[in-house]
Amino acid sequence: MRHSSIIVRAAWDDEAGVWVATSTDIDGLVVEAATIEALEPKVLAVLSDLIELNGIESDLPEIPVHIMTEQLVRIPNPSY
């Protein structure tokens, strides 16, 4: 399997109080951290290992990783 980039989705788990990162591009990627800033280095470290373990091949010297975040927030409706 060849990858030109890896997409990682990070979602806030309100119940656990952590960000959880997963990817359909890399088998086995599940990482969590209290902040998005703490999540990024963990994701990158795990990805390095998983790329090798999963036999991922790329012709690029560096594989781009897109960390997409999702969080629902609410604000008061001023006209309510």
C-alpha cells in the first residue's frame, strides 16, 4: 500500500475528558491526550512505529500527516 499522506482525525471525548486520535489510513492508531498540543507528538511517535509495522511504503522523503480536529462548542443565542 502506498500513501502520499496520512489523515488522522482527532475528536474530543467529553465523557473521558481527552482528545482521541484515530486513522483509517493506518491500522492500530488510537492515541489520546488531555490537549490537542499534547496529542500531536504522541500521534507522530506512534505513526512512525505503525508505518514500519504495517509495511507502509512511500516514495516521499517525508509523509505529510493531516491532523483534523473536531469539537462541538455552544454559545448563548443573543436573540433567544
